[in-house]
Amino acid sequence: MTVMVAVKDKKEFLSWLVNQQAFSRREIIWILNYLINHEAILMNVRIVEKADKTTRGLMIQSGDNHRPMILSLEGKEFHDPDQIFHEIRMNWKKDLFLECRFPEAWQEPLYLKVLEDNPFASWNEVDEEIDQEITAFLEKEAQAHEKADLLREIDEALESGDQETFIRLSEQLKQHS
């Protein structure tokens, strides 16, 4: 069951965003103000991460960025502010997934209050490439730990004069390398 975020909370966050963040395109502020002033549209806005994974997602980004605003519709990207505005205005009854990128977003309580789980890309889904990198790293660390244990046991066998254990562990170490 998903919890609906109150329109007043969305308005409060978007107003804060307009007043506290600098955008490289003034059209972003126009679009945000349009959303703030039209509650019927704002009711269908869901603030998420990874808006590009949705069927209708708008990503806005503060700061000096070469791609400060991207509308993703069914996998196609649109960058023209007029096109984006008219898409929002003409299809106001459809869900709009809004991603707001700005510095220290995770430190802003107003943002966290309105952030929803993206039904198209859940926050706890791990990218396959990242999963493979983590698995490879953990395997490498486990091998390094095993090798360190073998070296410690070889040292102990040498110190105690246990030649049989030394030879057996040395063979295991050769197989690890």
C-alpha cells in the first residue's frame, strides 16, 4: 500500500526548491511555479528518484548543468522547455514522476518528507553491474583473508617445527596464488 503525500507538503517543498536552489534555466522555475499553483496537477505529481525509468518522468537539476531538465516519455527524452510545459499542461490527469536533483538533497527534511518510492525503479533494487562489482570485490577480499590465514598458519608451523603441516599449508598456498 502506498501512502499519498499531501499536496500542501509538495507545495511547501517545491516553493522551498524555487527559493533556495539556483537553476541554469529560468523555465525550470516557471514549470515549478506552474505546478505549485495548480493543485489538480500537483495531486498527480510524485517526487521520486530515477524519473527516467518511469513512463512519464521529469528530471530537474539545480546548478550549472548542460542538461538541467529532461522529460522522459516511454523511453524517449525531451529537452525543450516549451515541449515539456505543454506535455505537463495537456496531460495533467496523468501521473508525473518528478526527480529533483540538488546538493545535499538527503539532508533536506522537506525533500525527504515528499520523496516516494519509484514503482518503476525501487530504491532497494541494485544495478546488475554494481552487484557484479560488489561480488567480485567480496570474493577478492575473501581470498586475501584466506591467504593471510594460510601465511599465519605456515609461520606457526615453522615456529613449532611441524614440517608436515608446513608442507601441506605451503601446497595450499601455491594453489591460492
